[in-house]
Amino acid sequence: MLTRTLVDGVAQTQVRADDRGLLYGDGLFEAVLFLRGRAPLWPRHMTRLLEGCARLGLSMPDANVLAHEASMVCAGMDRAVVRMTITRGSGPRGYARPASAGLLRIVAANPAPEIPPDWYDRGVRVRCCDLRLSAQPRLAGIKHLNRLENVLARVEWSDASIAEGILRDADGCVISATAANVFVVLGGRLVTPKLDRCGVAGVARAQVLAWCDAIDVRDLEMDELMRADEIFLTNAVRGIVPVKALDDRRWPAGPVARELQQRWDALFAVERDA
């Protein structure tokens, strides 16, 4: 797989062994979809990165520098995912925040994964993960580097026919999928879980929230998920993906997901085969 990487603006693939992002997960990242050099969700990524930097006490990198380096690494790619990783940099051993640490900036591009067209047309099968997300309001919503819960949840299954896993918190409330946010339609109302205790507030989720006036952001119980009229997942790279099956429950791709898919395709100037 082709990877192009800049570390603090220099073409290389190595970082120091004492980098705090590597040692402690002390940092943030954003994964931005570029299509033919365009990144329509770029402002939303920068907004989340700014919020994450404020939460962790990091200096916000210059957005113009990030945009320039992102354009450099994805140049010539029709479809690219640019991952921008920001860490607190190197420092002495220990959890205490080093007074002299500076930011480390990694900007890397890979070809965007090919998403099976059937995912958009008919939807995906999902499962319910055993792992429960721990509550930490200080980190809720931001895309910090410690994604061990997601890693452990994802290793729970190897069945290629299952595309995603539903994650719940310690109280059993639905929070998200392992790499996507969750939306349901219940009694004609669009609902998505609130993310004030755990979970990542995705930029695709933010875009759907901006498009939809009537939407409930609240705790979502598992039995409500199973009773939903339709379920769909949002992800900045995959877009809007309907859920067609969870356990023995089946759903058709519903009208809300279909409308949002059309708006997503228009935003990214995507043309799909009829």
C-alpha cells in the first residue's frame, strides 16, 4: 500500500522513541477524506482538532500548514485518506507534562479504501460487542490517540460478512460503532446517542446534525435500537451506510438514510452507478 508521510514537514517515517504520543497516547488525530484534492469536511475536522487541543492542553497547529502538507501528501491521488497526528512531542520519562515539550506533527496519506457498493445499496450486517466503553467526560467526543477500546472491540469477530460492531457504555446505552456513529429512526424521529461520557463525535455525525433540524440527541437504549424503523452509520471516509441486520433483526435501507446519502454524494461530488 502506498503511504506518503511528512514528520514536521520532512519526508520521513520515523519518530523518536520517547515521543509522548507513542508512550502515553498523548495526542490527537484526524482522518480526512480527499477526493480529487477536495476535502469538504475539512472545516469540521479543524473544529474538532481545536476542541481536542483545548481539552488536552496542546497548542493548535497552524491549520494552513496542515492544509498545505495534506495537499502535498495526497497530490495525484483521486481518493485519499490523510491522517494528521498531533502529539505533545518528546519529553522525559513519566506522566508529568514536560515544560519544554513541543508538538510533533505527522501528516500521512493512503489511498482511500474501496467501499463495496452493496454497503450503500442494501446496507451492512453488524453485531453487538461485548466490550463496554468506559466513561471519561474529559475525553468524550475528541479523537485522542488511545483507541485501545476500539481495537479490543474489533478483535471480537473475524466474520467478513459483519462490517461493524455496536458499542455500549457501562450502563448498556448504545454509544457508537467501532469506527462510526449511530443514527436510528424511531416513530418518525431521528435519534443519535449523546456523547458526553464516552465515544467519538465524528465529523460525518456533525454534518448530519447540521442537515437535520428535527433530531434527538439523547441516551439510546439497546431495545430502542432493535425496535428502530431504520438504522444507519456515519463515518468521514465511508459516508452514510445503512444497517440491514443485527442478530435476527432485519431492516431495509430506509428513506432517511437514502436522502442523506444523496446529500453526502452531492457534497463530495460523487456519482454512483444507477
